[in-house]
Amino acid sequence: KKGGDEMINKLIINSLKGAGIPVLYGLRGDTPPPCIVFNYYEEPFASSCDVEELTKYKILLNVYHNGDFTELIGKVKKLMNDNGFTRTMQQNAIYNDTIGAWNVPIEYIKILESEMI
């Protein structure tokens, strides 16, 4: 399923390019805010004759910003929506004293045909 991992990573990164900040998979590392860190998991969504036809991805974005994040969050939501992701949850902003920045977790889903991945 390595091809699927590469495909969904590229899809998320390309969808968020318009935010104008680094988009990272898995860990923030030493990248200072503002940045977006994402992770995801996948599960079969529809199958026929024991063949997976659709795969559902649940994507968690952590949007880090050290100032007013309202405009950035609006931009992220629009970019994800414009690229066919469905927002399922958004938590309140959490201030991280260690890095001096706000973190806004947002969850999305994306369903893809398995042959695409």
C-alpha cells in the first residue's frame, strides 16, 4: 500500500500549498510556527467480492500559529474543502507554552477509489 501512502501525502500537501506555510507529515521537528503538521489513517470503506473498492482516510491537521490564527484557519478550511476533503471535527485552539504557539486540531475525511491508490 506504499503507493497509497505517497498518493495521499501528496494530495494533502498539494491541497494546502496555498496556505503559504510549511506542511509537514508526522512531526513538526524544528520547524517554527506557523506550520501545518498532518497525520492520517485509512480504513476500507466499500468492498465487493473481497476487493476493496473505496478507502476512507481520516486526516488530522495540527495548525500551529504564534499570532492571530483566524485568517489562517479560514484559509486552511477553504483549501481542504476546495480539494474535496470533508471536515468532521475542529477542537478549540490549545496554547503550547513550549513552542509559544497556538495549535488548532482539525479532522477531515477523504474517500478515494482504491484503484486510484
